[in-house]
Amino acid sequence: MRTNRLSLAILGLLAGCAQGSTQRQEADRRALAEARLVGDPVDCIELSRIDYTRVRDDRTIDFYLRGRAVYRNRLPAECPSLAFEESFTYRTSTGRLCSVDLIAVNRSGGIGGPTCALGSFQPIETPVR
């Protein structure tokens, strides 16, 4: 009897996680569709201004800067598992992240992920934050 309750509890938790994942995917689709371009793309952004990032899909990362500016980086090619892992690293010695730089996907379990090129940074406005 105890095993059945535990199994039901685990299934309930998994269903909640799946629902949360589906809601996140829907929010990301809306953010991609509702974003409005607000200026010309730039090649670099200052690292010190980056507040946080949101991976939208395997090819799109939104960089949220201090002061409410948002820059969308559309990678020139898909970066496998980027959307699944939602985590990446980068190295730069200039204090800026630029379109010539590379990102590396952080895979769970500490296994190195693919390395992918960045594109230019397009300023956008999006209602989803």
C-alpha cells in the first residue's frame, strides 16, 4: 500500500514538472513571436551590463541587461541541446561578448556540450520578461 502512495506521489510530481515545462515552452514561443525590433543590431554587448539570459530555443538567446534593455542573439546555426539544458558558458578577455565569440552548452552531469558561434545582438522589446 505504501508503495502505491509513493508511486502516485512521484507521478504527480512528474506531471507537475511536465506541465511547468509545457508552460515555459509556450511562454518562450510567445516571446519569440511577440518581440519587436527596436534598433539596429550590434556586434558586442558589455559583460558588466548582463543581468541574466533566457534560452528561447536551440538558436535563440535573449540577453537581459541592467536598465531593462534586451538583446536577442540569433545564432547562425542550431546549437544542439541548448534549449534542453538552458545553460551555457563563454570566455572572453575583452569585457564584451561579441558576435565572433563562442558559447559552450553546459550539460547536466558535468559532461561538456557542443560549442556554438554567436550571431549579432538585436535590441528587442518583449512583453514576456
